[in-house]
Amino acid sequence: MQIFVGLGNPGAKYERNRHNIGFMAMDRIAQDHGFSPWRARFQGEMSEGRLGGDKLVLLKPATFMNLSGQSVGEAMRFFKLDPADVTVFHDELDLAPGKCRVKSGGGHAGHNGLRSIHAHIGEAYDRVRLGIGHPGRKDAVAGYVLHDFTKADQDWLEDLLRGISDGAAALAGGDKGRFQNAVALRVNPPRSSTTRPAPPAPDAPTPPRADAPTATKPPAPPSDDTRSALQKLADRFR
């Protein structure tokens, strides 16, 4: 059994924020894989189902981002799991929009949700880092992550969420490479290396070949008139 945790802030006000991409990932997995309806548990919302034959719990902490560890720790202890059985999906400023990377253990890099989880269960859990890009200035980060995704973000965001859902079973089965490939196939699908020439326009004249013979005017047929010029002149006045 495992727990997939999506990080975000509860409430309609934050629903489409960049900071809530972890919640969005959990919603997509639950929807696409027929998980149970969301219900209140562990200071958050929980949905249950199976991926690859193993039971999986999806969790969206409702404690607000900087207290996420309370919810995660409570759920982990209830199911008698280890930190290694927990995978946290979160927004990542240091990755370009649409990029996805899986990481095991390590620091929290200043992310308030991860900082709280570190405090409650330690650092030996997996993370799925979901790139949202960086605003360019440190003092703009808070406003950036708490702002909704723009209309221009919708295509790559939809592809990213679909890829996460496609690869969720592989991730639950421990195949992180296959999971990342599933995401990449959605975000950056392969393109054909061959292209077909455009068909000619209808009724377009066919240009002559460079080596085609040039048409010439046929010679005039020979004349049967054997009169001299003087005779022809005399005949005109007869």
C-alpha cells in the first residue's frame, strides 16, 4: 500500500493557483482510474483505489500548505506505513513549465509544504516535482505561486496532468523511468522526421522540361506556280 499526496491550499479561492498543481494531479488520477469519491479524513480529503493491483490512497491535505505535514503524518501512522511508501506531488519553481522530475529524499529547498512534511515524517519520501517556472525575481515568488495559471498555460498543463495519470500505475509499481516517459510522451510527443511534398495546384500548367525539344513552325508547302515575275505582273492586267 502507498500514499500519493498532492500539495495545495483548500478552497475555491486557491483552486486554480500554480501552488495547487499537486491537488490537480490527485484529482486527475482519481477521475481517470475510478477511485472512490473524496471524503474528509486525516485533516484533508482522501480517495482510495487500486493501481497495478496494489491499494493506493490519494491525499489532499486541508491544513493549508505550510501545515501539510500534519495530514501526511496522521495518514502514514494510521496505515502503519514508512516514509518510503509516501510520494508527494508539488509545484517546482526551478523547473520549466511542464517539466516533471522524480526525486527520492533530500532537502525541501524552501518549499513550505515540504518543510512541514520533513518536520513530521523526515526526508526519506519520494517527490514528484512539477515545473511551473520562475517569475524571475525572488520577491515575486509569493504572488506568482498564489496566482492562477494563465490561459496560455492551459495546453501544457493539461498535457502534464494527462501524462501523470498515464504513468501513475508505473510510479506506484516503482518504475520511475517509465512514469517520466509517460509524462514526456504527453508533453513532448514524438514528431515524424519525414514530410510529404505538397500536391500540385489543380489545373496548374506543367512546366516544360529543360531538355524538351522546342516546337518550330512547320515549313510552308512548295508552290506549283512556275511563272516568272514579269508574267505574273502581265497576267494581273489581263
